[in-house]
Amino acid sequence: MSAIAYPYLRIDAAEVMADPWSVNEAGWSLLGEYLPDWDYASEIRVRRSVKINLGSIADRLGIAVSELRLKIVVTVGTGGARQDRLRRIFWASDVTLSQADFDIELLLDGLEIAQHFTLRTDIVLAGPASAGNILAPKRTGLKLWDDELKVRIEPEEARFPIEALRFSDIFPDSRNALWMLEWTPAALDEDFEGSFRLFVNDDFPDFVTRVSHGDVTTLRLLMDGVRLQIVRGALANDEFSTTGIDPEAVTVAAAVTRWLLLAFPAQDIAAVRQLATFTPGRFEAAIAGAREETGFRA
């Protein structure tokens, strides 16, 4: 990860004591990057405490502590494959000498959340805009400190409709396969959601049970295989190219483009096709490892 060099002084990490976010599920507990066993009819209550050392910040910026004005803002974003589709301010407060410690608690409506939610905390300059030393921030609204937590509320694999069938009856030529993906590689411009049907073989009840119970390892292996089949199908289509494809779009081509950008960020489509042909082991491992936070989201 590369560091960002800002053209003005920002708040040092030691000047803000921010507790991790907690969630209330029959009692408060640490909020992680995935919130399992949750449904859209439920509300999500989260909280954290933040303490800001205004005196230290003012000293470094060369601004009298009585004059330095900051604002702390919490925004919540949701939806989108890689970036939030929607984001709005949920909570904000001025930071002053008399109020620099905050207990922040938010109640999120489940009906307003899709796929994930992102909790972002920012401390911004509210004034004055002309005081301080030469490196002090001068424009109201500049971000001086921030942190972010992205929480998935759906499993990565939830967008695939999965159906259990007895392959010995329906697909006798594939009776020993654990799964089968039904899709059309020629239809890469179609919406990702609705373009696939994933069948699991009910002749192997242990496997079906692991899938239906959300066994992490089983689902990861299954979805890695599905992802690889989709990517190889797209690459086999001579008309497919990542050029001009918006990776944030909702099509199959956009999803494949995202995965290829994650797996091979410095390679053009011709080089990727060469890798798939001549170094299949490296190619398949890279595709399996190209995991984005929102999984198979289009």
C-alpha cells in the first residue's frame, strides 16, 4: 500500500483515540468485516467512542486552541460492487475545548442497506481558514483525519441462485460432478445477476449440506471454480475485451474485468490469454486469489 503525501499537516494518529466499532446483537460485541445471520427486517445498532486531543493538534498547526475549530463527521455508505453507490451523513458534531470526547451511536435501517455498509469517520477543518503556520491547512472542509470500516451483510456467494438436483436423473452424463454452472459465454453484456444458475448434485448429500449450511471452505472452493469457469468462458470469446468496460457496471463483462484487474493489474487482455494458455497453474491461482470484498457482485 502506498502512502499519500498531503500538502498540509494532518492530525497524528496519537492525537485521536478512536475505539473500534461495536454492534449490538443481544449485547455489545466487536464489529468485524462480516455480519452473519442478519436479515433486512432487522436494524443495526453500532457505536464507538472517539477522544480528540485538541490542544496537541492546535500546537502543531500553530493555531490558538481557543480558535481552532474542527468537526467530526460519520457517514454511512452502502451498495455497489467496489465503491459505495449511496453515502450520507449520519452523525456530526463540532469539536471544541469543552467537547472533544464523543460517544457515537448509530441506528441503521436494514431496508436502506444492500450488500454491505461502510462506516467512515472524518475530522475536518471548520476554521479558521487563514491562521496557523505555513503547513497548516487553510481551506475549510479539508480532511485532517479519517478511518473506515466496511462490513459485508451478505455472504460473498449470495448472488448465485443455487438449486440442488439429482444429476443421475437430470444430467446423467455428469452424474459424478459435484456442481454445474448453467450460463452463456456469448451473453457477456447481460446483467450479472440473473445470468447464471448453479446446480449442486443432490446425489452427494454431504456436499449439499455443506453448501446449504454455508461452510466457508466448501463455498470458497465452489466459488473459485465458478469464477474460473466464467473468466475462461469470457476469454474464449474472441469479442471480449476489457477496453472500454466500466468495472463498476452490472454486466458479466464488467465482473470479469474487475477480477482480471485484481488478478493481473499490469497485464493487457492479450497477455492474460497467453498466461491462461501457457501457465494455467499460475493463471488459475491468480484468479482464485483475486478476491474483492464484495465477492461475486456485479
